Amino acid sequence: MGLLDNLKDKFKNAEFTVAPQKKLKTISADFKKAFDLTLVFYKGAQIADGDMTLAALNKKTTKDVNSKADGLKIKASTKVGDAEKLFDANFGVTVQIKDAAGTKLVPNGITIGQAARGEY
């Protein structure tokens, strides 16, 4: 069953895109809808205000956010740690992926699809 699930993950949610003009709470809600996982944005060590956009968060952090970026595409077959690194590389923000309830961090070494199925 794991092989079939991994194959499905390659095609599921292939176009989940993050645009820098979206508000953080909208991106988190879209992520939750797509993967049934919680995406948390951080400003330093604190959770960022959900009403901010990725571009606005740039003014609050020391890292630059590329507000002209085309967007970031995430698939269910993407490893959790790689997805978190993509947010940092593309937008200069720190994110953590948590379980659906938002209480437990998901291990970086598994795919988003595996995390969504609770395989950790």
C-alpha cells in the first residue's frame, strides 16, 4: 500500500502554489485544505501575524522576501524538510509543518503525503 500511496502523492496536489501577495492565514488555510496539515509561519522565534502577506513579513525580518517570485509549488511527494527549506530559499521565511491539529511537528524526513496520512 505504501508504494501505491507514494505514486498517488506524485500526482496529488501537484499545483499547490504559494504566492507572495497572499496573506499568511490564507496560505495556511490553503495548505490545510490541500494536505490536512498545519503550516505555521514564524517571525524570528514568534509565530507571525496571519494578516500579513509574505511580502509584508519581509519588512519584519532580516531576510529578504522575493515579493516578485512566481510562486512556490509543493507536491504531496515533497519531503517536509525540503518544503520548509523551499519557503526559506524562495521567501526568506521560517515555516514549520505540523499535524492537522497544529500541536505536533511533522518529521522532516517523510513526505507531505505520508504526514497527511499520519505515517509517522
